Amino acid sequence: MRSNNQSLLGTFTGNFFLLGVSDRPWLELPLFVILLISYVLAVLGNIAIILVSRLDPLLSSPMYIFLSHLSFLDLCYTTTTVPQMLFNMGSSKKTISYSGCTVQYAIFHWLGCTECVVLAAMALDRYVAICKPLRYAVIMNRPLCQQLVGTAWISGFGNSLVQVVLTVQLPFCGRRVLNNFFCEVPAMIKLSCANTSINDATLAVLVAFFVLVPLVLILISYGFIAQAVMRIKSSKGRSKAFGTCSSHLIVVSLFYLPAIYMYLQPPSSYSQDQGKFISLFYSIITPTLNPFIYTLRNKDVKGALRRLWERSWRLFQR
């Protein structure tokens, strides 16, 4: 297998050879169909959420400002990885250029860290809405929301920049076979032939900061929310309060559990075979599910989507 890979690398000089999701050729066609359908659903679902959050006047609260940014992040997530993967599945040359690989893991890392902070900001919004409802409009004003979103994007970019600067300096000694379907920082570090202790330590520290700190803030917020909800005497009021938080909690679980498993395990125990399936989960499955989670469990979003469809249909009939 190694000699075959070396001959392939001789043909595709300067490129990385991606082994893909599975090493079983008969699975490529079913996977191609499933991933194509998932990608179309993710794109349509997230674009719909962005449109209704921005265009519907009834969805002007901070909650939907954060939701539109989350949908934009998910849309970028899938577009960063899935088109390249689908192209490689339909091609005999399953490669990606070095520059393309660098851009891919830089953007992917940027988006991931940004989403961690956005999810924490959404938890803060739910905490203020439930625990301090009378001051909600004053505390969660538009300038504060813009500052939180800006902090998320800037901090995510800074973290990605550090990882890119460290990763591009790694030598690969002719190793160009990447056991994954896209370029990701842990897989690139694993591929290097040099001492990667600095890269491993930096990745662990920064990712731990971006994963654990927002996660702790989310858990603290929901601890206060649970206390406030339990003090509500009406069962209908408790149900409504839990309903506004359940969608966010599901999305947090789908995002954080794979990320913790992927990035916070010791480098020695990192398995590329396991890693690429975890990467597949949070790069395509989670972004595909998120719009449906928020749509199916949120009456306001369902109403806004219905109104958007009705307006579009009336315009189409004219």
C-alpha cells in the first residue's frame, strides 16, 4: 500500500492524496448520494433560516440575530469541505493542492472556534431572557449583540491564524497521503515527520480554551435558567421556558461532544480512522440537522418560514 501511495505521489507532485471517508470502493456511490442530499438540505435549510431571521420583522430579537450567524457558520462549514469531497468521489485523482489544503483547514478552524463563542452568546441571551425578562431589552441591546458576534469572529480568526502559522512550518518528508476526506489540523500534525510537541501543546491549549470556557459558561447559564424555571408555578410557563432552550441545548450537544472527542484527547491516542468519521459528523451532519432542530421546535421560525413561502409564491404568480 505504501509503495502504491508513493507512486501516486510521484504523479501528483505538490498535492495531498486524500483517502476519503471509506477505503471500500463500493461505498463511494451510496456515500456520494447521501452526502449530496445532506449538502443540499444543509444549504437550503441554513439559507432559509438566514432569510427569515433577517427579513421577518417578528424575528428581530437578539436570539434570531445569533441564530442567523449560527446558520451562516454552518453554511460555510459544509461549503468548505463537502464540494471538495464530492468532487474527489467522482474523480480518479483524489487530491488537493497544498495551498488549497492550507486554506481549507484555516477556514474550518476559524469557523469552529467562532461557533463555540456564538453558542455561548446564545446561552447568555437565553439566560437574560428567562432570568431577567424585565431588563432583557435593555441588557441584550443591538450594540452588545454586535460586539459579541464581532468578538466571536475575531477571536476565532486569531486562533486559526496561530494554528496556520505553526502548521505550515511542519515538514512532511514526502508524506502526502492524508487519511481523511479533507484537510484538518490534527490530521496534518499527525502526517508530519518532525517533532510536533509544540503544535500538539498549542492546539490542545487553544482548543481547550475555545471549547471548555464557552461550554462552562453555557452550563452555568443553564444552571441559573433551570433554577428560574423551577420557580415558575405554571406548568405551561415551565414548558414554554424549557421549549425556548431545548433547541439550543440539542445543538450544543451535537457540536461540543464530537469536538471534545476529536480535539481534547491525547495526541498518542488520536486515530485518523476514528477522526475522519467524527469530522464527517460535525462538518456535514450537524449543519444539516441544525435548521430542522430550530424549525421543528420553534413556532416563530415555522411561522416566519410559512410567511416567506407565501410571499415568494405570490411574487412567482405575478
